[in-house]
Amino acid sequence: MKHTLDIVPLKSWIDTGDKPLIIAGPCSAETEEQLVSTAHLLANTGKVNVLRAGIWKPRTRPGEFEGIGSVGLAWLRRAKEETGLRTATEVATAKHVEEALAAGVDVLWIGARSTANPFTVQEIADALKGVDVPVLIKNPVNPDLSLWIGALERVNRAGIKKLGAIHRGFSSFEKTAFRNEPMWDLAIQLKSACPELPIINDPSHICGNRELIPYIAQKAMDMDLQGLIIESHIDPSVAWTDAKQQVTPAALSDLLDNLAVRHPESNNPAFEDKLAELRKQIDKLDDAILQQIGERMKIAEKIGEYKRDNNVTILQVNRWDEIVQKRLQLAKALSLSDDFASKYLELLHNESIRKQNEVMNIKPVAEA
């Protein structure tokens, strides 16, 4: 389902040429020297568009460093004056919005914890009425696309037209290499639902460690996201927050140099012709796959009828385990990932059960 947002293009409020938007800076503003020195190093790379720094930090537990507070806004202003970089910070209350705007902060973002609470988003939106400032909204902590879109709509209805989203990954019970699971499918769904909306990737919070950041940053570019927001500190080893996921300005410069930035379209007619031919093949295969699945479900219905008539339960665990084992072996031989194959089989199985449930309690027509 498409969602219409009344927004202006990214390039109308920050022109990055044909390059992605790069927002970088320390996770937290710790001291004036730390912030300003980091800003100078980032500006000297010539690759950063906006300086970010956390002034107020929503922490998981009390007693942890919760940001330097309003005093840090003056440091951001100084960094802006000395480097020419625009500035950005996170806001979580109406008071944050008022203080940040009064201090001349150029870009505001709403964090994942705030996005998860419509009351908080509405409070921020109300404080933004009548203001012309770019606002970026991070995805909520949990994978809830409606909540993310709802936050975007609330801020847009407050009159904010310079609007964007930040894809920072999602919380998951499963422990993986990532701090937050990328769940690219949700970013793609947002892109499909709001095609005009710029989406910025946050590899720092997805990865949780600096070693994985280049991999995620490149994937974000390959997924046609419009920029990156990366945490960068003059000396990450002594950072007060999220030290493991921050990179030095020099490391950030190297990362950006090695980034392959591609484009969603090509002006090469030969390329477009070949792509159209390959897409036709994909369309033909997709149609055939759906038709085959439809035939499979007809058989599932017959199995359901047969089970009903013989008083047998729908679910038979041994049969399901056998199917999974065999199909995963085949998937591996076909170079399909275990994750994809497992999810596909689960969806197929759930639809088969649904079909069998439909017929299970229908009494067979008595023969004349």
C-alpha cells in the first residue's frame, strides 16, 4: 500500500551532487575539545555533509552517561562556525526541539525508542509546527513498519516537508553478528510504500562493531539508500558511549573511498534492453512458480479431505521434519541459503495447513 507524504526532495535541502548524504560524528558530545577536534578532522576529509553528535542520550539503564545536556549545543555551534559543517542531533522531547533550534542545529533526528511511542512522536511533532527544519526518523526498536510510517506521517502533518528515514536495524531475540538485525526487507517495504522518501542507513547501530561497518555500508548503497549516518570519534578507544562501533575520521575517509556507489538507472540503451529481457525471464518463472504452488495447494486440500474422512490430525510432525530435511539439502545443492529455504518452507507449510483447516470440518457430501 502506497503512503503519500507531502515532502520535498532530499537534494532541495542538502545538495550532495551525485554522492550519498554522509552524516558523521561522535555518538556523544563528551567535551568541547573532543567534539570540535573531531569536527575539524571530519571536515578535512571533504566527504562529510553533516556533523552529528548526541547531546541527550536515552540510555537503557539509569546511572549510565545520559549525554552532556544542553551545554553541548554551544559546542555544536562552535564546530559549525569553525568547519562550515551543518549539525544534527537527536531530540526526544519538545524541550529538546526548542533548545536545539534555538542553538541553530540544522537537522534533527528522532531515535528508535522515541519512534516506538506515538505519544512521544506527537509531542515532538507539535513542537515542530511552524518550523522549517529537516527531520530524520529512525525505525522503531522492534520490526513494526506501521509504527515507522505512522511516525513519519505525524511529523509530516506537523508541516515538516524536509523529511527522511533512518534504517538502523531492529532488535531480535536471536544473537547474531549484528547488534541490531538489518532486516533489509523492512527498509525495502518502506521504500515501496513511500517511494519519494529518502532513507539513510545507520551501519554503526546495525553492526555494533566497527569491523562490519564497511560491509553494511556497501550493502546500503547497493540497496539504493540515499546516505549513511556513521559514528566517528577522534579516539574511539576512550569514547564514553558505544566505543566499539565508532571509527576514526581517517578510517571513515578510507571507508568512503572504497565505497562503490551505484545508480538505480542507466542511460545505456543496450543495458536497458538486456535488463528488460532478463526481467521477462524472471516474470515468466515467477508466474510458473505461483501456478505450481497453486497446484500444490489443491493437492493439500485433497490431503485434508482424506485426513478428515479417516479421522487423522492435520499436523504430523515426523512428515514435516522429513520434508524440511530433504528440501534444505536440495536448497543447499541449488546454492540457496538456509535462511531463505527455511522461511519459504515455513510459509508453504503454513498455507498448506490453512488449506487443510478449511476442509477439515466440512462434512463430506453424502452419496445419493
